[in-house]
Amino acid sequence: MTASNDPFNARKELMVAGKKAGVYYALSSLEEAGLGDIKKLPVSIRIVLESLLRNCGQAGVDEADVKRLATWNATQPSENEIPFIVSRIVLQDFTGVPLLVDLAAMRDAVADLNKDPGLIEPLVPVDLVVDHSVQVDRAGTVNAFKDNLKIEFERNRERYEFLKWGQQAFETFSVVPPAIGIIHQVNLEYLARVVFQKQVDGETILYPDTLVGTDSHTTMINGIGIVGWGVGGIEAEAGMLGQPIAFQTPEVIGVNLTGKLKEGVTATDLTLRITEMLRAEKVVGKFVEFHGEGAAALTLADRATIANMAPEYGATMGFFPVDEKSLDYLRATGRTEEQIELVKAYYEAQGMFGIPKKGDVTYTKVLDLDLESIVPSVAGPRRPQDRIDMPKLKNTFQSLLEKPAAEGGFGVKPEDFDRRATVKAARAEARWQDDGGAPTATEMLPDIGHGSVLIAAITSCTNTSNPSVMLAAGLLAKKAVEAGLTVDSTVKCSLAPGSRVVTDYLNETGLQPYLDQLGFNLVGYGCTTCIGNSGPLDPAIEEAITEGDLVAASVLSGNRNFEARVHGSIKANFLMSPPLVVAFALAGTVNINLDEEPLGKGKDGQDVYLKDLWPSHEEIQENILKGLKPEMFREKYSTINEANPEWNAIPITEGDVYKWNGDSTYIQLPPFFEGFTTEPGKIAPLTNMRPLALLGDSVTTDHISPAGSFKPETPAGRYLVEKGVEPKDFNSYGSRRGNDRIMTRGTFANVRIKNRMADGKEGGFTKLQPEGEVTTIFDACQEYKKRKTPLIVFGGVDYGMGSSRDWAAKGTALLGVRAVVAKSFERIHRSNLIGMGVMPLCFKEGEGIDTLGLDGTETFSLAIGEDMKPGQDVTLEITKADGSASTATLKLRIDTAIEVEYYRHGGILPYVLRNLI
């Protein structure tokens, strides 16, 4: 960004309170240049347009880019890519650590070429929030938080030492320590600027706060009017190093909200309905912009809840423009009046202040949703978009029990519906007991059955910092305790708020003690159960699940419930609001209709129903006014650097180049730059590929690259045992993403993944061809590597949906997979595959694994070359085991010209590195 660059004569001064605040690039100048009615563009498009206008003539942005977006066609957007320059980047530690590993490896590669390693330096501010490493090892005790924090530091010290090295090695890289909060809430409450101020050539340039983040739920920031979304760590690295975030010009779906929520309906219920509606609308790769009187009336916290789940409904963003509610939030979270005045003045000057009414803005399509139509809901048991009206949960669960697994059910015979399993021994540790010590030898746990709730977690970024639902959970807990209800000891309850401020207002309102009495003690500030960090179940409970072959359940206030994500032994996982998590913990089962059946018996022996406990809107608002104070936010965030003595005690390793430890099981030099040369290779045909996997629909990044725990008998477990690591110290896949040796072994290793090439065996298995021998995916790939056999993977609809998990692409590439063919791809994973030099392709409409008659014995070739064009048709040549041949036409999902270049270079990182040197 240079102060003199202004081909559209757009620079204007902004006055705030009678003083010059700085210079901004006025979008009105584009109207004056005859480029159309900019005020009719969606606000999200206008914010991206401002970035193009301000950066025109540099960083790969030219006047044609500005003109194309200024004349955005709602029904037929340009097929050209947008080179978007973001203001900043946010990272969480699961994706941030491997990203830092890659940056360190790039510095090594530069040093090997006798260049200055300092060439590798982020050009925009980068904030990493350590929030994904805490696990719920202890729960239901007054010391759970301190115990989990201690264990977290014992497990992750090596990773944290590496992060502290990165903090001193890179000037623009900062770290928010553990136990502060979830990245998205810290982003909203603390990191968000809404308007950036940057000194350029001696003057202040003002522009919108925009970002990308290495967590798909980065979209939570859309709730406050900031354009941002999740990308893989691979894209984020390129963005750090000066590359635009290139994406195709999107359609923008307008969602017109009307009316208001009824009594007893939460923001979570609204979000689950929106997720269901927009997933059905197929908004993958599109912007969604909320408008109308209903949107304007929503609190900022409710908007952020809806925006957070954009990945679940498939959109790039779920955007709410800046308005008075945004300013109220900034004020409530302790921002200065000077900051707030600047935000209002800037957005008013740009004509972007306020939630548009229906008809004010031109959208690709407008969907209407009456908030009064929303009813209490849950979603599950495997996907966030599978919403269920709460009263229908019992019937739905029973139907799924009987339905065959191939049809999305659990395949339980009707005569086994009521089967129970006895928990045969007292718990091995007093994990959930409140200072009660070890149980007596005769103490037994209640028996369990299908639908028994074994994990009840108030967790994840979506809900755990929304005061209305958190205080509702506290109020429901209070009424339950007063009524004499308790939670069975088989239920592992946990409370992991998104922010330390939540603890302040739960204490201020006097509600935390009631949550404690039901077992919802504080376990940590971070992403716990929702990312798979639910911690262990009691071994006796796990044994009962296995012996009874039970479909046990979890209930969580999260956004993800994919197979085996919450816990490997729990098959049915339901998303819901925090107060409903408390209610189902009390009920102890999801096999219940809470509209008609009681939660349990009260102290007077009478039935207690959910309606008896549910707090009114007035009660919730009264507690919000009583509990929330701006000074809470100011105090908590002013002491970030002193908040965690354990973090401050970790020594800092100095130096521009990292000193790798060959014995480390957490941090290793990755092989991505082995044999690196300054010249790219050529695009060549892919021939004689063997299939590694034939997969079905909705294969998630959790299936491809699990984040949770793993066992000693897995390839990753065997590797660690050979390195002398005991199983209790394995930690999780997510925490070990800085070690490619483990992550490659974990790729396609989810215990619930179903590969048709594994003879019905669940988990990370395949057939080594042509022998037809069933073995682990990793072991097969090692053999294929010896034979120099390239690999191909086939999938169905929504391949790669889920978290922005760069290792799902990195592991795929390192296993030797050269192409992935699916019916459709989720946005981030498609991009990440290209970023790792793997070619994504789509079947033509109506075609797939079944129509082509594939069984895994075939070999495949793709006729591609240097003349590759974005989105072209490609011929797949299929040779069957008997020598017969056929072909299929596929669509290349390398969508833009820059993606062709990334592929030619073998991935985005080699491309960037070659440009830098």
C-alpha cells in the first residue's frame, strides 16, 4: 500500500469530532467514474471492493479488477478471480503450529540457497490464539480447570516452546497464551478493530478490518460487520507472505429476517434452522448477507452465533453489516469512545452503515425467514444441518436406531432397543467426583443403554460466549438444583467458556455455583469437546458401551458432531443450546420427548418437566443487565500477558532459523521443500494411478485427518510407541500436527471412515492392489511408494466438508495421492488440495463410483498437460483388471488462473517461495 497510488482519484479526508482522522479510499469515486450504483451492491462486496480500490496498482491488483467488481452482476458474477488483500490473519494453535513449522522450513530452504532467511516474514499482523490444546481430562471437580491446565502444559510444552521461538523470530507474529479464550471470541472481544489505521508515507490510511483465519469458524467475526472467513493454513501462509487471497467472484444470497423469536426460543435454535435452510439452498462458495428488520433487531451476540456456523451451512461468509448494535457491542466490550466514533464515521462516510432493508440492496437471490417460525431444536446425530424439532428427537432417534447403517442409521434390531449394560466396576479414577476421593470398592455406577447421555458439554465458539444462552443455562441449573434434580454420575459434564468474561458474569449473577452442583464446573477456556478434546470416559463405561454394543450419546453446544469427532466410543452426537445441554444431562438420555416426559423426580417426589425450569426472556435480560460490565472486558484483556504464569515461565529460544530436534515427537522439519529448485516443474499426465479409497458422501476433514485421540495399535500409535512414548502421553492428532510423521500416519485413519476397498472393515484400511490384501492405508501407501505407483481417491457429495484442516490435504499429498475425484467439494478442502499439488476433479452430473462400476481393482490415467485451463473437461481413462478399458469425462476443479500456477509449481508454498527469492 503506497500513499500516492490512486488511479480512481478516490482518496478523501475523514473528519471525526472536528479533527482529521486520516485518509480513506471513497467508494463513491467509483460511481463518479461511471461504474454504476455502488450503493446497491451487497455490503460484503463493497468491503472487498474497497480493498481492490486501495491496493490498485500493486500486490497483483489492477484497474480491471476494480472495474469488474464495481460492476458486479448479481445473477451472473464474473468468472474472474478477485485478488483480495486482507488486513490481518488469525490462527489457532492446531493449525498455527504446523503453519509456523512451514514458515521455519521455508527459512531453512532460503538459507540453503544462501539467501537471507529474513525474506520469510509476515507482511500483515498475525495473531495466534492458543485455544485448541486443552482437553477435558478432569471434569466435575472444583480443581478441574487448574488440573487440566497443568496437564495441558505438561503435554504441550514442546509446542509452546516452539511458538515462543516464533514470537521472537517474526516481527509481526504475536501469541495469545492458553487459558484466555476461544480464538473467535478473543477475535470479537479484543483483536477486532473494525476500522484499521495504518501509517503509510507519513499519513494515516483508514480502511476496513478484514481477515482470513485458519479455523473455518473465523466467520464468527462477520457478526460485527468484518469481512473474513476460514482458509487452510496453506493459504494463510501465502496471504502472510504477500499473496492475495484469490477467490472467484461470488454470488451473494440475501437472507431477509422478519419478526422476532418467540418466548423459549434461543439463538442456537435460530442458527440450526438457518443451517438447515442454507445447506439445502446449496450456498457453498457463496457469500450470505443477512438483512431486514429482523436482522437489525438481533443482538450482536446472536448475530455472531449465526455467523459462526457459516461453514456448517456451507457459505464462505454469513455477514451482518456494521450498525448501532455493532457500536453497542464495542462499547460493552470496553473499546474507547474514540474507537467507536471512528468506526461510525468511517462506515457512514462509505455509505455502509446500517443493516439494509429488503430491497435496498441487489442480491443474487433473496430468502425470507420469519423469526417467529423458529422452534426449539437439536441437530444430529452426525451432521450439523440435520435439524430435529426437539419434541421429535425421541421418535427420530428410535427410527435411526433401527435404520441400516448404509442408510444413515445404526442398524440395531428392534428386540435390542431396550438393552442395558451394567457398568461393572467403580470408576478407576475420581475424575468426576467433587473432592470425594476414590470410590469404595462396592460403589457402582448406574447402568446405561441406547441413547444414554455420557457426555454433556457446554463447549465451542458458537454459543459459549453468547450471554443469553449461557445465562439461560445457569438459570435452568439454578431451578433444577432448587427442585432437587441431579445428574447421573455416568454423565461427564463440562463447561468450557469462550472467554474469561463468561466466568465473571456467571459469578456476578450467582449462577456458577448451581452449574457446579450439577457437574458443569469450569474445565478450561478453549475449544474442548467440539474439536474432539472431550478427554477420556471412565474405562468401566467404555467397557459397558462395547459389551452392550450401545449407541451412546453426547449433547454439546457446539457446531460439529461428525462421526468419531466428539469421542470414538460415542456414535450419536447432538448439537443444541447450552440450556438444553443442561436439560439432557438431567434427563440422562436423548431417547425422550422433553415436551411430554419429565426430566426426573424432584425433592418432593414429584415429576419435574423442562417447562418448569425454562427461564423467561425477562429473567435472562435481567441477568444480562446485572452481570455484564465493560470493565470486565477491559480488565481481562489488559492483563493477557500476566494471566498465565506457566506460559511466561517457558524459556524463549532465540534465532532467525529454528534449531530442529531430530528426537522430537511434536516438531519436525517437514519434507515439503526437499529437492527444492528455483524453477517450477511441468504439468504432465497422471498415469497408471491405483485407487487408495472409494468413499461415500459427506466425507469430512475429520474422516481424512482426525483431530482427536488415537490408540497404540494405529500406525501413529505404533510410531510413538517405537519412539518410547507411552499411550497416556500420546496427546491428540491435532496437537501433533507439527510432526508430519504422525500426521501422515493419521491421514484417512478416522475409526468411522468407510472405504469400499476394505471388505466392510471400518477405519483406515484399504486393499493393496493388485494383490487384494487388506491393510492399513499408511502401510499400503508405503508399499505403493516403493513401487513408484501414484494414487487416486474417489468420493461423493460434499467431499472435505468440515474444519479448515490443512493436514487433510498435506497428508493426502504425502501419502502419494495425486488426484481426488468427487461429486462435489467443500470450498476450503478443494483449495487446500491444490495448495499441496493434488488435483481435484468432479464427476459429471449423475455420474459417480457406482455408475462407472468401480471396485478398486482398476488403474486410472488423466490426460493433462501444460495447456491446462481452469475448469476444463478432463478425460479419465479407466483400465479394469481384465484389461478392458473405458473413459469418463470429469470437470477440473482448478478454478482460477492462479490455481493453475500453484499446481504447476507443486503447490502454493513452492510458488510463493520461488517468487520471494
